[in-house]
Amino acid sequence: MNLLQKLSPVLIVLTIIGMGASGYFFYQYQRINEELGSIKNKPEEGRALIDDVSRLISLPAGEDPAIATVDGNKILYFTKAKKAIIYDPVGRKIVDVATFNINSTATISATASIKIVLRNGTRTTGLTTKAEPDIKKSITNASIITKENAAVQTYEKTIIVILNDSAKDAATKLAKDLNITTSDLPSREAKPKEGDILVILGKDRI
């Protein structure tokens, strides 16, 4: 499978018209890809979901949708009909319906990247450079915009500070992948002038 095929669910999300949340869904693309893969192994669950949704709204004929889960909501993508339906399985209601277009030559814009500020909270030289590959492995659309020393160089544990609410899920994933925690901005640290996530590296990353 080539890169474009792997990213096709992402491109669908990015090109949904009128949903006003493409940037948010972009941060979820790894989760969406996982869900799209798992649903293929559970066709009975997919069919039950389609049956539930069809009782509330007429579905495009002649195709089965790709299905993903984002924050508990189910998203049904009908690629031939260029239609996406967001369904709340708990409330058993349609959250939103939108049309979309897929451009086979589309690329992901750099403006959609998650901006990360890296601070070295230890006296070990080069720790930010050492940590960068692990961060980009976890968040593939991460952009390290600043590498600098923290105000304090005695951090025992690495912490993640969410600077932009839209990056909350990306920060949560990073924390899980690196086995670290999210935290409020420490009192002695200045808030970065820009960025979505601040990572302060501690001795546990040496």
C-alpha cells in the first residue's frame, strides 16, 4: 500500500466541507487509521452500525461505508457518494452530515502541523536533539519550532504542557507513547509565545 492509500482516510477528513473541524480530525488520523483497520475485522459490528444509522437517515445506495471512531462518535464515509455522516451511538442520533471531495493529488499542508516547543530541563547537553525522533515518531505531523533550555535544569520527570486545546489529543498520545504525563505550566517557566505543545525534558529522558 502506498503512502497516499494509507493517508486516504486523512484526506477525506481534511476535505470534509462545512464540518469546521478538519484540523481537529487531522490530529486523530492515526486513531482513524487504526479504527478503519479494526472495523474490517468485525464486519458484524459494522453492519449493526449501518442498520442503526439507516433507521435515522437514508444512506447512499450501492456502497458500504468506511467507518472510524472519533471521541466516541462513529463516522461513516461513503466515498462514491462523497458523503460523511457522524453518528452518536450512545444518544442514537445523527450529529452531522457533510459532503466531501477527494483529490488524488492532495498533500497535507505544513500549516496543519502540530507546533512543539522543546525545553531541556536538565544539564545534559543535546537532550532536545536526542528526544526529537521519539516525538516525531509519536506525532508524525509534529514540527519542532523551538529548542531551548528550561528555566530550571533539575527536572526529574519529563512533562507535557498543552498550550493549544486543539492539540490535546496529540499531547495525550505523545504522553502515552513516551510514558510521561501532561501537566500545567510550571510557575517558574515562561509560556512560549507560540506553539501547541510544550515538552520539558527531565532526567528520565537521558
